[in-house]
Amino acid sequence: MTNIMNTKQEFSTLVDLLRYRGTHQPEQKAYTFLSNGETETASLTYGQLLQQARAIATELRRLGLAGGERALLLYSPGLEFISAFFGCLYAGVLAVPAFPPRRNQKITRIKAISSDALAKVALTDTSILTDIKYQLAQYPELSNMQLLATDSIANNIVLDWQEPEISSDTIAFLQYTSGSTSAPKGVMVSHGNLLHNLLVTDVGWNHTSSSVMVSWLPTFHDLGLIYGVLLPLRFGFPCYLMPPTTFLQQPRRWLEAISRYRGTHSAAPNFAFNLCIRKISEAQKADLDLSSWKVALNGAEPISPEVFVRFIETFVACRFQPDTLCPAYGLAETTLVVSKVHHGNPTIFCHLSDTDIGQNRIVEVSADASNCQTLIGCGVVDLDTNVAIVHPKRLTRCLPNEIGEIWVSGVTVTQGYWMRPEETEQTFRAYTADTNEGPFLRTGDLGFIRHGQLFITGRLKDVIIIRGNNHYPQDIEWTVEYSHPSLRMNSGAAFGVKVDSEEQLVVVQEVERSWFRKLDVNEVIGDIRQALMAQYELRVYAVALIKPGSIPKTSSGKIMRHACRTKFLEGTLEVLNPGGAHPEHLKKLTVMSVI
């Protein structure tokens, strides 16, 4: 612990960190980009990154941007984003990572983020500058935004660079939340938050100068940026990056890169591990050697115990070690990581009575019990981070056998939401009613602590309450996905609607395109109903089977259940089964009934 805290004192800002690497290890390769997931097409040394960051910072100052002003970062996957991100830090400008819109795609999210952040400039590269300029010009409020292609800036202007006046409390960037339940909000992440959370992340995962990171995660997302890009810089080891689409198209590329470059650390959401199980053939596994992999972070979305076990079983022949797969829990409001399973420690499974979970009670049962629901532990909290389980209405600490809202305190908690003082006060300044402990961050997630580990049960706002029992949509969605082979993975939503003052269950689920011609709608819906009745004793009020790619998702790929619910009530889903879009007797309902 002493050594960890001593290293914390080395850097007070990310500017100090990059200056150190660029000065003491200028020739060391920091980042390598695999444009197709296999071929090295670009790289950056620490010295090159330092020079490019200063050049971009100098140009931002020439454009008149003062410290604390905001810049949108609109980049396709590549190393240009990293240079631009540090260019903003070196100018004292707040970086606002986002994803550039595809051609002929609406820019609703970018418009919302830009308006909220009051961004004065958008940084991009020459390859997509023309498209972005045209798209922004379609909106009067964005048409006057300055555009800067950072890859066209000459490095020799660094002589004019001036040191920014920043400290550990200075905001480094705004991480916009995915907006799965509301409009995106900008989380204010400081230099101190980042450097501290990188130390929290290191505890038990043992990053050293000989580690190797492999990542396909989008860098505009906090997991891809902080774990995939900033953590290798903090501990001085190489990082290999590839576009997310290369993984999605051929999941083997991710594991092949780990095998080829002897990757030690890599992260992904649960769906990615499931995709590897389903899409990597026996022939493709034959040449994989995953023995170098030490930490496979599984986080950013609910973790399935079934996928966890099956991934280990599927790739043990590739020398994948069971203790490599490490579940973790975190959120943007806590910078990144809150809890995690340490490398070398066993992951704990908790077998609970499904009936009691619905009443927010924790009652352990045997794994083979008929009413068993298995949850997976997300590990322990480290350093100064403190987690409390609190009743979301009474605001008192829960008893050990109760499920409650997860509250977090510590240096890792960020400063709040940009320009939203009321929401910041409500979310980041919570105190317990009985003991006046605080301030805590209210995460909006439900869970409990058992066997020394944090377990997550679901989102407070997404819980479906039917006949007095709580049901978590991700559990229902998982059961639906596996009820029939025609249903698309990670592409369904479960939510409740009020009918005659009673909550009813609705399921919206995408169908694989390859099944269109042979789809037996009645069979699929029958299998869905049967699976949910058998698993949860739940009757489904309505099932909407929809076209692939049509379910509302956030920029990071999370299902937008509330947006899906709105579309269902409006009758605007792209349905394949007549009556699934909007049952006739639901036309009395309006979107005003959305929670």
C-alpha cells in the first residue's frame, strides 16, 4: 500500500504524466494501431505523442480557446484521437469525446452534447472533415462551430506552446453518459480523479512496464479511454488498438492479437465474451495461445454467470486461465472502476431465491434449487473507495440481508454533472437519513454486499414491478434471447406498461435477418412466453418482434429501454408480427405514461 500511495505523488496531472514519459522514454512505442485488426498501420512513441499534443495545444490557443473551454473530439478509430485528447489537456481545454456521425445519419446525440457543453470547436482529422462540415452545417446552432483537422497541424509550432495553469482539481474532460434513460449528461472528470482511479484499477491487477494492453473498445467511451488508453500510459507499457468494427465482424481478431502480441490485459463487456463463444470456430481456436493473458476485465454491462463459465470452458484449450477473467463494476460518475475481482482470486457466485429477490431480500439457496437465480460477484473495493447499500426511499443503510441502492464515496467520485447544479446535488451529495453519513454518489444501481464482494442486481429505474415482485429486465432479456434460435443476441428490451392501473410486461426483440423467410411468428412468441412462465412465472402482455438493427441503443451499444418503451407506445417500432407494435386496446395510452 505504501508503494502505491508513493507513486500517486509522482504526478498531479496527466500533463505531468505525459511530460515524464515523453522526456524519459521518448523512443518507446506507446500505441500501435491495427487498422483491420491484424495489420500495423500506425504507431506513436511517447516522444511523438508529447510533441503532437503540444502542437495541437498551441493551435487551440491560436484559435482563441482559453483554459476551461470545451472542444468536441470527433474521430474515427485511430491514434489521432489520442493526440487530440492530450492536445486539449495541454491547452487547458476540456476534451469532449464523441463519435462522428456516419454519412446520412442524424446527429441528434452530437447536437445534444455540443449544446450542453457549449463547445466552441470540433476536432477531427482530414479524412472525415468534409463529411462533418456538411453534417454540422445542416443545423443553425452548429453551423458556426470552428472545425480543426489536427493531423494537418505542423509539429514545429510547439515552440509557441505555453504551460497551462492546471492542477489535480482541474477538469480534464467531460464524459457524456450514454443516455439510456435520459438526455446525455456531461460528467466532470478531473486530472486527480483519473490518476487516482488508475491507481485503484491497478490494485490486484498488477500492471507493470512489461504488461501489454490489447483493446478494441471505442475511445469515446470511458472504459476504452481510461482503461484502454490512459492506464498503459500511466504504467509505461505498450498498447495495441483496433477499430471496434473489426472485432464485431470477426471476434477472433481480438484473441489473435492477444495471442500474437502476448497481451496481458484487455477488457470487454459481457456481450463480447459471448460473441467469442459463438463465433470463433474450433479451427480458429487451434492457433490461439492465451497463456499470456493475466486480466480479462469483464464490465460495462451486466455480467452473465453462464457466459462467464462458458468462456472459460471454451478457451481453456487455448491455455486461458480461469482466474484471468475478472468481473468489475463501475460507472462514469466514479471515473471508471468501483470494485473488481483481483487476479488470482476466485470469482464468487451467489445462488439466491428468485422469489425473495423480487422482495429485495437475500436468501441463499442451493445451485440446483428450482427457484434459484445465480449472481456473479463484482469483487472488492480498494484504497479509499467506500460503498454503502442504502434503501432508495428511506435513505437508511440496508440490513445485511436486504438489496438496496449502491452509494459510493471517495476520491474516485467525480465533481458532478456539467452545468447541472440541481442534478449534481441530488446525485453526488447524498447523505444517509439515520446517521448523516456522506456525501455519497447515488449510482442508481441496485445490489448488495455478500462474502466481502459487491453484487449487482439491476438499475433502480429499470426495475419492473409486477404483482408486488421486482423483476430485472436484463434477466428477462437474457431468457428471451435463448428461448428461440431466431432471436438476435443483445438486441432485446423488457419493460412494463400500465394497463388498467396494473403493470404489465412487454418484450421487444430483434430477429436475425437469416430467419426472415422461415420465421414462424407463433412458434417464436410461444417459446418466449413459455420460457418466461417457466423461469419467472411471468405472463407476457405483448411481444414485438422487430427488424435487426432497429432497437434503440446508446452510442456505446446499451439498450435504451425507455426509448424502446416510448416507440412501443407510439406504435413506431419496425415490427414483423402484426399486433406486436401497438395492441389495439393500448391506444388509450400515451407517451405521457412513460416513467
